[in-house]
Amino acid sequence: MTTATMALPLLGLRITAGPLELRGITDDLLGPLADLAIEGIHAPDAMPFFMPWTLAPAEELPRNTAQFYWGRRAAFSVAAWAADLAVFWEGELAGTQGMEALDYLVTRTAETGSWLGRRFQGRGIGTAMRQVVCAFAFDHLDAEYMTSAAFSDNPASLAVSKKVGYTDSGWQRMARLGKPATQRRLVLTADSLVRHGHELTIEGLPEFRQSIGLAAD
Ligand SMILES: CC(C)(COP(=O)(O)OP(=O)(O)OC[C@H]1O[C@@H](n2cnc3c(N)ncnc32)[C@H](O)[C@@H]1OP(=O)(O)O)[C@@H](O)C(=O)NCCC(=O)NCCS
């Protein structure tokens, strides 16, 4: 019988490294992710996201969260894919780590994006999950570059990028909540990656590779 994971292998992807597990966002995780967002991701006077989705009233976040991930799944293609992964730390859901790419078979470049519930921040989890997703992309998806972007007033994200080995690749002036803001851009190559201490164990790799247009192995 054909399953949802056969239709979208991202749903069956599981990457484990010590206490960290990254897992395709299946429907059962959408409610718990919304709960984490409702508990809070950032200080009320900060806005780390380009799309200020965390400003929505709490009662709208369950539907917004589900629709966001459903939309990304619906739009998944070889030419434009997004791999959103739930982050578990010591078995507890802590946030998400994603990467997305346009024309990946040509560019071999993917951009990361992530968030953690506030109670999980500042414990090294953000660094570990970025190290793991970048190692996964370089070692198992044939990536050549990983990119990231963060507003200049997001020291935690910029610190993670620096610790993981990214270097500055420019900046962009953007509109954020109607005011100008500077977004800094960063780039990483395999040679510069500061690796996580644990080996990666991966489930669902051949199927995921094929879903983004790569050979199964
Ligand atoms: C960005 C984020 C994923 C990082 O995860 P994290 O688990 O908090 O990060 P870590 O604990 O691994 O590391 C954070 C680093 O930032 C540093 N940092 C945090 N706040 C800082 C500040 N105000 N000034 C300077 N450095 C700061 C920490 O000192 C730490 O570096 P260190 O280990 O060398 O001390 C997380 O903070 C988060 O979800 N933030 C809200 C959402 C967000 O900003 N997403 C990214 C959008 S681009």
C-alpha cells in the first residue's frame, strides 16, 4: 500500500546524533510545534523572523503552523524544495531545523532556518542542530554551500553561524514591520564546517535523495 512517506520521503527522514534527533514533520507534530510557539520563541520586543508569524494571536497559531508546513509539503519539488525537520533533544520536542533550496541539482546550495522554544535556548542545542543539518547536507546530499541569514540584532543566530564556521557573505536592507532592518548573510563550505561530536545515523536517506533528484546512493 502506498503511504504518505512514500509520496513525500521527507516525512520518513530521521537523523540522529547523540541527544539530538531531526525528524520529518508529520501531522502528529504540528500541534506540539504550535504549542511550543505559543509558549514563546523570542522576547516580545524582538522579531528574528523575516515573516513575523509569531505575532499572530495564540488561538491562530495551530492553524497557521499546520498550514505553513502543509503548504511547504504541497510545493515540494526537485526544482524548489524545503526540508523542515522537527528537533528533539533527549527525546523532547524543542523546535525546528529546516533547509531549503532552489535548483539544487545545479546550485548545490541550501539555506538553513531554525527556531527553538525559549526554554530550550542557550543550551547549545541551536549550534548542535545546525552542525548536524550541515553535515547531513555536505556528507549525504552532495551540497557545496550552505547559507544562512539573520537580522543584525539576532546575536544568538549570528553566534551559532560563527561557531559552526560560516563566514560573512554580505548584507541586505529589508523592511521589518514597516521599519528598515539589516539582514546579514552567511555562507559555509564543507572544509570550514565545525562538526558536531557525534556521528550521524540516518533513516530514509536513499528515498529522500531520490525525492530531490539525486541518485539513491
Ligand atoms: C537562534 C537559535 C536557534 C540559537 O539556538 P540556541 O540553542 O539558543 O543557541 P546556542 O545555545 O547553541 O548558542 C547560542 C550562542 O549565541 C550566543 N548568544 C546568545 N545571545 C547572545 C547575545 N545577546 N549576545 C551575544 N551572544 C549571544 C551564546 O553565548 C551562544 O554562544 P556560546 O556558546 O559561544 O556562548 C535560538 O536562539 C532561537 O530559536 N532563537 C529565536 C528564533 C531565531 O532567532 N531563529 C533564527 C532566525 S534567523
